[in-house]
Amino acid sequence: MAPIQQRVDPLDRVAGEIVPAPSGGPGEAAAVVDLVVAAATATPARLLGLTDVGALEPGRRADLVHLDEGLEVVAVMRCGLWL
């Protein structure tokens, strides 16, 4: 496994980072959602040197959790298979 590297660049988001609430229209809200999703998926995978996770793309392992509006687990997919 690749060593974890600490990054100081403010554009390099990490899991658990506080993201400001949007103050503009729907486009800004969508941008914040993109930052939050990246902070929980692609950034940790990249920092850990994992190349098969972190995004839903062909050739990557599909691990995901489907949540309802109350954030309750509806379904779980692991390695591309619903459990």
C-alpha cells in the first residue's frame, strides 16, 4: 500500500472536511454536493493509493450504499453485487 501523504493545498479535499453551505442558487448547491462526494470517495481513495475504488467508472469496484431521505440504508452494493 502506498504511504499516505498529507496535503495542504486548499483544493485537495479530505474526508471529514467542513464544506461551507451554499449561499447562491442551485448551481452552487450542486458544486457543494460534488465537493462532499469527492471528500468521501475519490480523495480518500487517491490518498490511500487505491486505484480500483473512489469513482463509479468502468473497471472500478462498485461499492455503494443507497440511502433514503432519512439517511436510512435501503440497499448495499459490494464489488458490483447487491447484498
